[in-house]
Amino acid sequence: MINTALQNNALDKKTGEAVRNYIADYKNMKDKAIVMQMEMQGGKIGRSSQVALNAIINQIPNGSTPDSKTAQQQVDNLQEQQDILMAKYPGKYQDYKKVEAYKAKAQEANSLGVGHVVSQGGQNFVIDEVDKNGKATKWHKQ
């Protein structure tokens, strides 16, 4: 109740809206962490579920994340793991086609960099070399 009052009254309109959006997105990501954890364990919640779930949730940017660059790195890491998990599913099944993985605006213009895993056509590739513009020039299948 106190948090709601602070969010709605103590902050200017723009900041208050940003805080409310952040809280909604954070709660949504925590809920999605359960699905990611199940994917990591073959669709089941196993014995290590609480440990795996806590590890995923701790990767989500929160109030202790020092800056936006670190937050972006954390989200990129989560997306990279999700891409790997989704690579096991076919790109097309009957009349359905897999949608492209989410890419943050910063990633659309630049490569992820050496050592990062990217998914293409249902296969994973590790970037070995990038040019001065950040475009992958060499890679190998994972």
C-alpha cells in the first residue's frame, strides 16, 4: 500500500509511469523465468528447480543493478539462453512459422561480439571474429 502511494503520488508523472512500467515488466520477467527453467529441464520442474529458478531470477535487472549498461548485458544474457533453448524447435511446423527472436535496439545495429552465440535457421553459431563495424566475419557451428 505504501509502495503504491509512493509510485502514484511522490514522483512526477513521467517518473511514476516509468517506475510502474518497470515493476510490471519485472514481475512479468519473473513469471517467464519459471517457463525458462522448465525448458532447461526438458519441460519438467525437477529437484533443482528452486536453485535454477533463483539463478534465472537473479539475472533479471533489479534495484541492485548498477547501471543501464549492466542491465542490458543481463537481459542480453537471458535472451541468448532463450535463443539456445528455442533452437531445438523447428523453424516451421505445419502451417506455423517460428518468429524471429527479440533483439534489443542496440543489437540491431551491432553484432553481439566475439564468443557470443547466435541462432540462425534453428542452428547455433559462435562468433569468432568481427570487423571494425561490429559485423561478424567468422563463426563456427556450436
